Amino acid sequence: MSDQFSNFQNTVVSYQNKLQYAELKIQVLEERLRLIRIAKYGLSSEKLSDAQLELLELEPGVSTVEVLAESERPAIRPSTKTKHQHPGRQELLASLPRVERTLKCTPEQCVCQGCGKETVVIGYEESCQLDVEPAKYFVLVSKREKRACKSCEEQGVVSAPLPPRIIEKCLASDQIVIDTVVSKYCDHQPLYRQSAILERDSGVELSRATLDGWVLKVGELLIPMASAMRRELINDTYIQADETPVDVQMHEGRGKNHQAYLWQYSRPGGTVVFDFRLGRGRDGPKQFLGQFEGLLQTDGYAAYDQIGGPKIVHAGCWSHAERYFTDAVQLNPQDPVATAIVARIDELFAIDAEARRQALSRDARHALRQEQSRPLLDEIRKQIEAARSMALPGGALAKACNYTLTLWDKLTRFLEYPELELSTNLAENSMRPVALGRKNWIHIGSAQAGPKIAAILSVVESCRRLKLPVRDYLAAVLPGLADCPIQRLPELTPAAMATQRC
């Protein structure tokens, strides 16, 4: 009888364990499902609007209480900006050209209403508006002067030389070619749309294939420039890296695109270089970085490990760590543990924000970090360790804790190196044009086109960061670039040109 009772107890315990495991598994799956819904309907700014949460309410398993709780939840990272009075009417840039027009008084105003005599102009009231002259297409006729000596016919005829062009014997001028590139990679206008606009406004019908040929030729010319920019970056001491997927047509008859990647390497506030790769493996950053031995700041992706030279220093990104805790807060806005950790990480960012507000030097910011960030990091670690011990295994909070603690040494590296930023947000911002662009131009036409597109994006994004007008830069560099000695390219990179302008 006792054996039967013992077997019964064991069976009960077994069922209880299975039930507990099933409940935990259900909780984890519910978390994953809710994260998918938030990713589908939520804002990328990590906060959900009321309209989006109404969509969530239509999803099965999402209650009205949850929707209300999400809609009333404050932003994860409240703005630290103080309210200022409206500055008033914005002044137009002094660098813009001025076109004046004089508005004359009416005939009735030119006669004095008192004595009837003609009035005289005593001054002007001025007002300024930003205006635009619509694009005006025309045919540029280049007439090359021909000369000959009437006395020496054997000397023949000489003609004035043609200026160098981006694409020799091209039907369009350099400005049209540049405008096509800028419209696609700055304004995200796909080529078929540009072709339609050109036909509508000028009556000239140019196929998408023709425009595509111009773009690829520009990309081919800029590949050596991108290589020079890479050397410029590798010779520096601090690089941020990230990657983003991009579809590529492989023309293999499968009817499916291949998912390739654009790897982005940059110096905050400086040069940006995109590297096209068909895969996401370690070979990409390993070949690009070579024996780089400076600071490399990335997310937690393992492909960045074991690359570079022996003295390379790896640093982490606090924004990526915070996003994991943000996910936990979005799943359960009432969770005091995850909410408290997010608030503490926000305080970490607020310290650096205050340093920017005060325009502190690098050394002054380093001192501020030692004074305020270091003790705050000790508190954050204690909170995370305590949270991990009580978090649901496999749940969002447990993942956030494990991610952060695993990368803790990399995340706290900014205390040792004053130049390090807290996050790779600048690198991610550089890839936003790619994300916007691929929604319009969908994919890269071939694997061979990938490096050419990467070279164009490198130049465009570097010009944007360095506040260098991209049209002016391309117009100054592209004509004759094919014949430019490779030794002169370092003088023509966006960073070099920006330095010359200063």
C-alpha cells in the first residue's frame, strides 16, 4: 500500500512539474506573440500611440486593459530638453541668393490726398520669402572653336578641348547625371519614377535602363574613392560598425531575391563607408578592418569578435541593451523591475546629454562620467543581477539581463576611453537612408552592382555628416575621376574636401 501511495505521489509531482513547465512555456510564447504584435503595430521610437494600440485591441488575446495601460505609459526615454519660448520668425540663410522686386504704389497712392501734388519715394518696406524656380530643362549646345593658320595649311586645324565629363558621349549633361544619383540615394526616388518625371517635365523619354547605366557608372567611378575613404577610416582610432539587410536580384531563375548586407563603418561626425557583402558572416568585417587596432564599437553580434589586430578594443552599445529592457516594459508596463532599470539607463544617457548641452570638452565629459556615471553603473548592475534571479527563464526580462551582463565589460568601456559614445546610434542613423531607400527602390539589381551602390552611399552619407553639399562635391570630383591618379584620391575624399572648406 505504501508503494502505491509513493507511486501516486511521484505521479502527482511529475504532473505538477509538467504543468509548471507548460505554464512557463505558455508565458514565454505569450511574450513572444505580444512582442510580434508590438513590432508590427508599434512605433520605432519605442512608444505606442493610441491609434496603433486600437489595432492591438483587435488582435485576439489583447485585452482593453492592456491597450489602456500601453496608451497611458509615458515614453521610455523622456526628453531632457527644457521648454523655451518660440524664437519667432525664422531668418532665411544669408548664403541664399537674393532676387529683388520693387512693388510700386497704385496711381491713387502717388497723389497726396491733402494737396493733390505728386508724392515722392522716401524708402521701402522689405519682406522676404523663400522662393523656388521650377526645374527648367534645355539643350546645352557646346560650340568648340576651330582655328587654323591661313599661311600654314600644313599645320592643320585645332579645336578647343572639351572639358572632362562624367560619362563620355552621354546624351545628358553632368548635372542631369548627378541629379539622378542624388534623387535616388538622397531623396529615395526610384529610377522608374524619375524617368516618368523627366518625360512629364521635359518631353524627353529616357528608359529606366539608361538611368540605371548612369548610376552604375557613377558607382564604378566612386569605388576607388570609397577605398581611399576606407584607408582614411582604418588609420583612425575609433570606428562604429553596424549592418543592415538589403535584397539583391541574383538572376538565377528562382524568382526570389537574395538577402545580402550593407555593413556600415564610421567615425562619429566623420567618414562613413559602406561595404557590400552577400552574407552576414565574420569574413566581411574581418576583411574590411584588416589589422585595425583602435576602438571598435558595435552591438552584441558575434561576427565582430576575433577580428582586427591584436590590440583592438571592443566596446558595446547601451541603446541595444536598453531596447531589451524596453521590450520587457512594453510587455508588462506595470513591471516595476524592468521600468526601474530603464529609468536608470536613461539617467546614464542624461549625463552625456548634459555634457553636450554644456558643450564640454572630451576631458571634461570624461571627468563628469567618472563622477556620475561610474556610481550609477554600480547601481544598474545590482538591479540587473537581482532582476535576473527572479525573472522568468526565457522571458524578455531574463534575455535583457543576460545580454547586458554578458557584455558588461564592453558596455562600461566608455569609462576608460573618453572618446567613446554611449551608443552606436550615429551609425544606425547613417543606415536610415538605406532603410528608407529600399522601401522605394526595393532591391539592388545584381550582386555586381552591390559594391557600386555601396560606394555611392558612402560618399552621400559622408557628405551629409560633414555638412558638405553632395551635389557640389560630386560635380567637383566626378568629371575626370577615371583619369585621376590613385595617389591623389586622399585629397579628394569628403573629409579632405570638408577640411579644405574650413
